[in-house]
Amino acid sequence: MTQRGSRRSRPRSSARRLVAGSVAAVAIAGGAVLGLAGPASAHNYLVSSDPAVGGTLTELPDTFAITTNDRLLDIGDSGSGFAFRVVGPDGEYYEDGCVDVEGPTMSTAAALGASGKYTVEWQVVSADGHTVSDEYPFTWKAPSGFSPATGSAEPPSCATAGDDDSGSEATTGTASGSNESPAADAIWIGAGGVVLIGAVVAVLLLLRRRPAPQSDDTDD
């Protein structure tokens, strides 16, 4: 009787080990998918800017720029969803409405009026497809002999009519490299994880439905 009980327990023990291993595989696969897709779906955030946040500018650069922690999502190199506004102490806007998007950086042609407190208002499309916007102040101290630009009462729009190919490309924004984004990578990772988890679940269901091997209970 003891030997027959031992023979019956072996298949059940093997099944338990298979089930435990399958459950562990599901947990590992799920953790891997979440771990890989999580960073790709995080919003971009500002890491540097020119003018600097809260800084004082004494020389006018060729361009103003903000740089984020990840590549920006500029679909079709259109610059849609991006904005770089510079508001002067007089409430006027000192920008042309055009932006250039390259990798993690958005830039615009620099223009300022008289000395004073200015505000940068910016908006970008994050790598996960969501828009991110913020603003920050800086101080402008114009150098001697500086000719202030003329501001606009309303935020200007980027004029592309009549531009040649190179000009149109500059005003609508250009994205470097491939148009693929981390968001697309996250989709493929998630799909692969779902397939893997589905396969493991199918194995579990088969194990549950599979009849246990019959032991030889015939007495001598």
C-alpha cells in the first residue's frame, strides 16, 4: 500500500512543479514588460535651456532652445504641438512662431526688446505622445548699442507661404534620425509580453485538464 501511494504522488508533484514554474514565468514576463514599457511611456522633462531658468542674459544668442531628457515626438517633421514663446516686460511676444525640433531639443530664432523681465512659455510633444508645457522667467540686460526688436500683441504664427524648400523645412521644424519613438517600442514590447503570457496561461490550462496517470493498483 505504501508503494502504491508513492507512485501516485510522483505525477502530482511533477504537475505542481510545472504549475509553479509557469506561474513564475508569468510573473517574470509581466515584470519585464512593465519594466521596459514604463520608462518609454514617461513624460519628457526639461534638463537645460537657453536662456537659463531664472538666469540673466547679457548677450543675444542666435537661437533660444530648451532640451529635454528624451527625444521629442515630431510627427511628419511638422512641428505640430510645439511652441516657444518669449513674453517681454511690456506683455509683447518676441518670437516668430517658428520652431526647429531635433532629437531632445526645440529651438527658435532669438529676438528681444528692451531690457527687463521676460518669460519663456514652451510646449513640446513628449516621447510618449503627450504634450508637456511650462514656463520660466529670465532677465534681459541689453548691451550697449543694442537695437530692440519690435514685439507683437498676439502670439505670431510661423509663416511658410512662399518659402523655398530649405526655408519651409526650417520653419516647420526638423526631427533628426528615424521617426520611430520610444512609444512605438513600448507597443511592440507590450505585444510581445501579452503573447508570452498567453502561451504560459494556455500551458496552465492544459495541465489542469490533463488527467493524472493511473497507477497499477492490481493486487498480486
